[in-house]
Amino acid sequence: MAELRWHPLIQDWVMIASNRQGRPQMPKDYCPFCPSFGNVPDYEVLEYDNDFPALSQNPPEPDEGIANDFFKVKPSYGKCEVILYSPGHTVTMPELSYDHMKKLVDLWCERFNVMRSDEKIKYVFPFENRGEVVGVTMPHPHGQMYGYSFIPKKLQLETASAKEYYEKTGNCLFCDTLKNELEAQKRIIFQNEHFTVYLPFYCEYPYGVYIMANRHVQYITDLTEEEKYTLGVTIRDTVGMLDSLFDYRFPYMMCMHNAPVNSGDYSKDFHFHIEFFPPMRSADKQKFNASSETGAWAHCNPTCPEETSKELRAAYAKFMESKKGE
């Protein structure tokens, strides 16, 4: 079964995709993302249609026997893609060259434009799940990209807040956030010409860093070629910083926030940025989203952002020192 079901309590669509129960744990002697097994061609970076998509551009009709005037359903229209970062099965992002990262950013932009060209798609969401602790079944370096036929609730709230702030002040909420973080300095991890990496004042996760574009752009595709290159540098070094924090491959969820597509003009009030959600609160302790976080959306960060910022700055310095001479 594959369909969208309306959640009237939060006014959002829930994806029902029972086909995803069939996703395999990757066997030790096979990887569908390695060219050597014949499932994909030789590549540097590659888009691969998801074998177990939650959304499809040719979705089945919803089950009419379940829906009624109260229980609303609609087809699970959309697109689910896998973005392969490298043909190397055990390669980590911090091991990729900056030139390779630029090719990855170019692929994200290319696929973003392809999804956006479908008028039925209203939000394009590139993301990465990394590590078994967040449910990854394929350790080969990859991320994903979803094209939704609706704007998911969190992005509805974020875009609505940004629009309300702009209408009240005439300013971009994200630009003002970055301005105030730079004035405070306490939570800034590192900055380059085009991007700033910081731990937000209000961060929900101990190591939940943001990457914010220094220039006001609403989409990743609005970046100049130089900015795209620097975005690859920034993402790679951010992941390297996280890996250097406790000297192991750090799990995280990386979420790219662009403005909605095919849904109006967000050019003045939305600002491209990336949010990380690492599910660890120390080297050996996981930060669980339990009842308060899940049931009430009331988050509790068990650490002080100003203190964990110091840890992250030290980890960044450690990572950059390890890369000297490359």
C-alpha cells in the first residue's frame, strides 16, 4: 500500500508506504551502490532512483475501501532519489576532495531543478541519514532527495515564521539570526567567505550545528559557482569536525532547507541553510527523542550550547590540523 493520509490533529499528510518494510539489511558480500556488482555504472557521483520509494510520480490509487468523508487520502505523488557520493564503499565524506565535493553539490543542484520542474511537487528536500543509530541499512556513502506534493509541517512553520517576521520588520529572519549569532560569537564554530557554521542559540541537539549561507539566497541552485564550491568545502569540513569530536564516524541527520517550490514567492523571506541533527549527547550516550520531544514537540537539550560550541571548535581545529598538506 502507498498513499497519503490526512492527519487532522496537526493538519499534515502522513506517508503510508508498506513497501518499505521490504527494505533489506545489506548483506556482507553485496552492495547495490558499488559499480563492481553491476547494479550501477562507473561513476564519481550518481543519482539512483530509490528501489523502495515512499513517493512516486506514478502512484497507485488510494484504497477506496478505507477512506471516507472524514478519513481523507490522496495518491502518494512525489519522487524519491538516492544520491551516491562516491563509488568507494567505505569512503567517508571527510576523505573526499574539495573538487569531488563540488561535483556532489552540482548533482544536488541538478536533481533539485529536475524535481522542481514538476509542477505537482511543492517541496524538494535533500538529506542524509548517517549511521545505524538513525536507521541506515546501506553504509555505502549516500544521501537522499525527496520531492513532496505538499509542504511538510515543519517547513510550513518555518516558512510562515519567516514570512511573518519579514512582514513585521522588513528583514529576513535568517539574516538577522546570523547577524546576532556573529555579534555574540559564543556559538560560532567556523566561518568562511560564503558560509557560517554555528550552534544555534536555541539548538535542540547538543551538537546540532547549522550551516547558513552568508548571502541571502532561497535555494541551493541560487548559489554562484564559487559559492557551490565553498558549500562542498563547508559540508565536508563540518562532517570532519563531527568525526573528530570523539574520533569515530559520527551519526547524524543532515537536512537541507530550501524555500518551497511551485508555491509562491519566498525570495525576500526565506534563506537557504542546512540543519544537522546528531543523535549523540556524548561519546557513548545517545540523545533520545522521547515523550516530550515526540509527543509534544517540546525539546530539551541536556547540554549548554555555549559549552558544546567550545568542544566543536576544538574538534574543527583538530580535523583541519589532520588535513594539512593534502
